[in-house]
Amino acid sequence: MIKEFKDGDWIVNEDGICQVYGSMKYYVEDFFKHEFENLKVGDLFENKMVYKIFCHFDGKPRKTKFFSYLSSEYCEILEGEYLKTFESCKAENPELYNKFIERKPSKPLSSRVEFSIRIEPDIREDVIEEINLLLKKFESPFNYEGFDTALREQVDIELPQNLYTRRDTLMTNTLVSLVYNILDSRNCKFSFSGGVAVKTHYSFDDEP
């Protein structure tokens, strides 16, 4: 369920009692449309919430790692018994509360989109190096289509039509992970700031 919250709203989720720092809507893109049977490209599929955690459900203030993120699907507005817990913690810890209100993340919260590909074992090291060199020189931010086009033009290997697959897909031995700032979607698309390609083990490569 796509829920809406405003910046500054107080919510409850699995981390405890939290305040919304920001949110960003995410829409289905062509490269992963196969994951959604009932949605088409351009449809909203998630509202990601960035929030700071004030206290746990037992009323104890959070001491470290204040910022996190979660789909709005798993968040609820603060009310009832949890609201009483919040008010009690706030009253007992006024200095901590004031510091909490002013707290901002030291760097943008980020996550990753990952896809797996298969590269022949005898050339895998060289190809991974090529992909990582490509990612290092790629101007940030970039979208998936831009990366996909550059990869096919500059890295001399045969690639499937759709790069994006689940990590545990059979016959893959390389993982490419693209990093995005959660609060920086652009033109209804993931906005990537970098990434890395790494080897993953697949037993097929060990066979004679």
C-alpha cells in the first residue's frame, strides 16, 4: 500500500518511534517491469521514507544510528499507546529531544540496484576491470539507460537484452551494484551516483 506522509510527521515502524526526514516516490522502469504483473512502466510502485529514530517502543531514546529508510507500506502515523510513549520520552529527555529535532544526516542515505550477468571465466577478471573503469568515469548522476548503453558500447562481451535479474539467477557469476541516493529520483527514474562490479561464485565455473 502506497502511504503518504509529510516531512516532519511522526510515525511508527519496525525501528520504533520516528520522525519523517524526507520521502521519494519510485516508479516502474522498463528494465525491471517484469517484476510487476499488474503495473506498467511509469506506474508508482513505492514511496520510500527516510526517517530519524527518536526512541524505541520501551521509551528509551536512540543513542546511535539515527537515520534509516523503509517503504511507507511499513509505516503508521504515531497515535495511541505509542504516542503516549513518545510524549513521556520527550518530557523526560528535553535536551536529547531538542538535539534530535536539529539532527541531520552526515551524508545522503543510499541504497543499491543490483543485477547479475554471466561472463566466461577466462575473461571475467578483465571484463570486471573494464566495467569498474567505466563506472569510475561515468558522470554522476546517471540513469540506468545511460549506463546500459555505455556498457554495451564500451565493454566487448555479449550481454542479455535485459541486464537486470535477481542475484540468485542461474548461470551468473558477476554482480554489478549501482548506488542511488534515496531522496534523489529524477524524472521518475533511479538516479545513480556510482557502482561496482564484483565476482560472485557459481559452481558451474568449477566444473571441468
